[in-house]
Amino acid sequence: MHAFHHKYGYGKRALVEAQISRIKRCIGARLLTRRLESQQREGVIIANLVNRWNSFGKAICVKTA
């Protein structure tokens, strides 16, 4: 099973899916505006926000037990 995960990059896919899930939980699954121009602007704003979040770095998990 480990070879399968390594061969197909399963861990990377799981990280991407987790990131998309976090974005949808925080921002919502849909765009809020109706017009195409507004939706494009909203997409740029969301992308900039996600980039800002990612610039803070990744959480460091420490096993305590």
C-alpha cells in the first residue's frame, strides 16, 4: 500500500484536498456575487487571501504522549 501511495503521490493529493476543504469551510463553497466581472474580482481576492494564509507557514504538530 505504501508503494501505491508513493507511486501516485497520494499524500500530495490529500494535502491539496485538505487545503480546499479549509477554504470552503472558511469562505464558503460558492461565490457570492452574480456578475462575471465581480466573480472574477472575488476569485482574485480569495486567491490573495489563501496566499496570505499560506505565507504564515505550516503548523508544527508535536506528539505529547
